[in-house]
Amino acid sequence: MWPQLRLSWWIAIGVAATVVITSLLLLLVVDQFARNYAHREAEVRLKQLAWQMRETLDQSMKERIADIQDLSRRALVRNFPENPAGLRTILTQTQNEFNDYAWIGVADATGRVVAGTQSMLEGRSAAQRPWFIGGQKDLYVGEYRPNGPPPIKLTLPFAVQPGFVDISLPIFDQKGAFKGVLGAHLSWAWARQMGRDLLNPVNQRYNMDILVVRDDGLVLLGPKKLENTKISADSLTRARTGEAGALIELWNDGGGNATRYITGYVRTGMWTGQAGLNWSILVRQPERVALADILVLEKQMVVVAVLGCMLLMACGVLVAYKAVAPMNALTGTIETRGAYAAEEAGMTEEYVPAGWSYYEFNRLSKAVGNLRKHTFESPATDLEPRVNARVEQLREMIAGLPPVDPHRNRALFKE
């Protein structure tokens, strides 16, 4: 059973419900659109950073490989061991020109190091080292593996153990005979510096992490708590296949709480024609940070929607009261005054004074006026003529009666 509310309240409730429902629907649609847009923008941003890191790594590797190839063509290198001191000098000069090199050396066909930068490792055997074995046949590029031989201990201050990359290639004499291997250890500090340079402008604001991950899942470069640990993630699985993109996934960095990240991923070493390192580049950002701007927008939208709803509801209440005001006036007049009282008060045929109204109310007012005229005014205006006519009829009837005999009436009374 619906409560007996005023018409103005029903109108106000209807307006309020319409405004609230419409506002909620608009908020949901706009919020969903804004969230999808923010996700797409974050994914594009992270993919771009991953691509930039890949291009930087690949370009640096190309440059270092080109350095070693140019060095191998020099006469002092191809004619070793004729002038070990001169060979050592040009190797040291190359290292000084590019600080990324932790060590550069030349080993003969048996694996014995003939010359090295700063005379390091000279006379030692490198026959079992991956860089010597791989460099005997063709260009070799690889990084240190825990299950391989222990890394060479370098005393350079910027060398990070075991973080270095090996580049080597064979040396042939003028007749094309194999003479030895030219090898270089590329300090891992170069990749770390690339990551810092790439993230420095935005890291403080966007809280991004760059991870360089090996095929077996070992993190070579990344947050301190993840370095030299193995990870498993959907983005890493996709990057291994050569796919590039971005996705939302859960990361558990320790502490038992998983965090939602938006992760961009790409594969390095995809350039053809030369050897390269096939690493996976992951650039991740917490989802709450990536969507921080949209969360602020959502709060602003809610505030604006609430204020708008309140304003429209107030306008609806005012319109409702204005719409039913003539109706209330008409009802009050009918309730407080009868037809005769209204006539005695000198009111016109219209019950409500002329003023702002609407079509339906004007029809109702005229209908009530006509009802008053026919119900009350018509009997009141012709009552006196009707009474006079009745009186005349009675007089004529009396006049047509015979004269009265008093004696006869007395006799009849006695009987």
C-alpha cells in the first residue's frame, strides 16, 4: 500500500530518482572508459620503456662488438706475439676509451693469455673458458653462468662479480690460419647505468622497475631484492617467445603479499646477422601508481555528481511545488467555501484568481466553475418565479371550489 504522499513529493521523488540513476549510469560509463584509457596509456608507456631499454642494450652490444672486430683487424693483433708490449698498449688504450670494458686480452691457439690490459691474467690458461672455446670458430657473445667455470677475479673497482658479458672472436694471420682468440669482458656496470639513466627522470614519480632476466629466470638487473634470484611470470614467458606487449599480473616480491603490476615485456638480441644476448626486458609499475591519476579523477567526478544531483533535486522540488500550487489553491477554496458562501463573498465564477498555471489546471478550474454554475447558481436564480407560479396555481384551484354552506357543515358535523 503506497503512502498518501503529496503530489509535490511524488514529483520530487521521481525527479530525484531519475537524476540519481542517470548520474550513476554516467559515472559508471565514464569511469569504465577512463580506466580502460588509463590502462592502455600505462601499457603503451611501459612497452615504450621496454623497447628503449632493448634498443639501448642492443645498440651498445653492437658498438662493443664492432670495437672488438675493428681491434682484431689491427696489425699488432694479427701478428702477435711479435710485440707483446705494443699489443698490450693498444688493448689498454681501447679499454681507456670505453670504460665499459673490464678486461681485454689475447690468447694463443693453446689458450694461454699472451697479452692483457694492465698485464692482468697474462700467462694464465683460458682454454676452458667459454669465451675462448666459443671464440675459436666465430663471434661469441655470452654472459657468466653459475654452472660454468668460476669467473675471472678482476681487481678493477667498477667490476661487479659475476656480472660481466664476454665478447670474443678468432684471430687469423695473413694467410688465414688460426692463431688465437681476442676476448673482452664487458662489465655489467654498463647495463646497470643504462637502466638508471632510462628511469631517472620518471622513477621518483612513477615507481617503475626495469628487470633484465636471463632465459632460466635469473634476474641479472633489477630491484636489489630480486637480483640474482629466479622469477616466474607470465610476462617473462611471453617475452621468451619473442613477443612484445604489456599485461597485468601479480608479483610477489616477498612478505607474502602479492601486488598487481602492469608489466611491459620485450626480447633483446632479436637483430639478425650477429651474435647477441637473448635476454628478456621487463618494465613493471604498480597498478595503483599507474592509475593514480584516474583515482583522483574518480573522486572529482563523484564530488561533481553529488553536487549536481543535489542541485537538480532542489530544482525538482521547487518545480514540483510550483506545479501543484494552483491545485492546492483550488482545493483549499472548494474545501473552505461553499457555493453560496462564495457568492455572498462576491467571488467571480473562477474559484482561483488568474495567475501562472498550466493547461491541465485551467481545464480543471473551468470544469469546477461550470459545475458550480449549474449545481448551485441555476436553482438559486429561478426559485422565486417557481414559488410564485405555484402560489397562483393554488389560488386558481381554491377559486374554482363551490361556496361553503355553514348549516350543512354543522349537520354533517353532528352526524
